[in-house]
Amino acid sequence: MGEHTVITEISNEGIATVTLNRAAKHNAFDDAIIADLHSAFTAIAQRSDVRVMILASAGKSFSAGADLSWMKRMAEYDYGHNLEDAQQLASMLRALHMMPIPTIARVQGAAFGGAVGLVSCCDMAVATPRASFSLSEVQIGLIPATISPYVIAAIGDRFARRYFMTGERFSAEQALLSGLISELVDENELDQRVASLAKQILSNGPQAVRAAKDLVQCVSGEPISDALIADTCARIAHIRVSEEGQEGLGAFLEKRQPAWASTEN
């Protein structure tokens, strides 16, 4: 058996780390790796004991985007096969975007093309100054179509117009300004900062964290209507009377640690 190109590790604390493990190819992905990522994300989403997911990669690059050999195969596909190929990538991206637990992208190097989509699908991203980004599809006569809903949500229309159409490489500083990444840290602080974010999430109510993520997904972009207000009121009322909500409120009022904190380090 060859080396696994996607590795999933789950800690005792409930942190899942999914790692692109193709350093020699700059973690470029093809249809097989897309399928492996989709399987990994689906499996993690179904586990109640996993509370945070980190998306990482081995080597100097986060991901060079599409693998050259895969691109050569795609160039020979007809419309139907290209559509099927795009749907597989779109399904993987949606699985990452819809992950019910928080997701953190650990970006240590270059992230090009579809890799920008992976970063955009995560709830937060931490990068080093060595990271760089490019939506380079137009340089070869293509467009960043399947990743566009997630990238535009992350960086907004204005930045998307520029980088979709120029295909230029942009720095980690520009990525921070655009909102693509959440934080920019020195290379020797990357793992510590990602771990700190994961630890902060673990200190919160597990079901509240999931409900908070679902809240953002359901409220974002919606008009402030009577139906939306009714929904948000119902959400807070429901979680206040839940077992976890009662425990959290009780612990706060009694000035003690909540029950879920007793399982933390």
C-alpha cells in the first residue's frame, strides 16, 4: 500500500486533524484525494465525540490546487464528465462548509486555486507570512466556479472581483485584510495559535458551539423579518431550557466550572 494522501487523527480531547499528506506534490489534489477528503469530512461530521476539526497539510505548501495529471485528464473529458468531476469537488467543499463543528485551517504556505476554496470553507484560518494565495484559474482560461460561493462569502464581492479576474498571487497580509484568513502569526507560533483556538472552543458548551455555528449559517444573508426574529427567539429559548444550557447558567450563577469543563486538561 502507498502512503496515505489524506490522514485523519483524533485526539483524546476530541480534536480531529485532517492532513493533506502529499508534500512532494505540494499537496495538489485530484479526484481520488477529493473523494478521500469528502469521506474524512463526512465521517467526522457523524461523530459526537469530535468537537473541533483542524485542516492542515504536510510540507512547505498548504496546497497547489489541482494536480497536473488530473488537469490533463480533465482536458480530455467531454461536458458530461467535466460536470460530474465538478460535482464531486462541489460535494466535498459543501461537506467541509456544512461541518457541524468548528473548523480551523492551518495555512503554512502557498494555497492556490481550489485550495483557497478549502480555506474559505473553514470557519477560521491561521496563516504565516510565508503563506500566499492565488485564484489563478483565469490564467489558464478557466474560472473558480465551484469554490466561488465560499470564497465570495469569505472575502466579499470587491476582493473577489479583483482576484477572480487578475489571477494574481496575493500575500498573507492581503489575505488577512480581505478576511480570507483570521490571523497572521509567525511561523514558529502557528501550531501554538491553532491549538489555542481549539482549546478555547473546547472550553465552551459542546452543544452551544454547534448551535452557534448553525445560527450563523441560518441567519447570514437573511432579511430581518418577523420569521427570522421568531426563529432566533425560539433558538435561545430552546437552548436555555436544555440540559447544557441549564448547567451553564447554573455554573455561572454559582461561580463554578460547568460539567463539560471537568473533562478538559
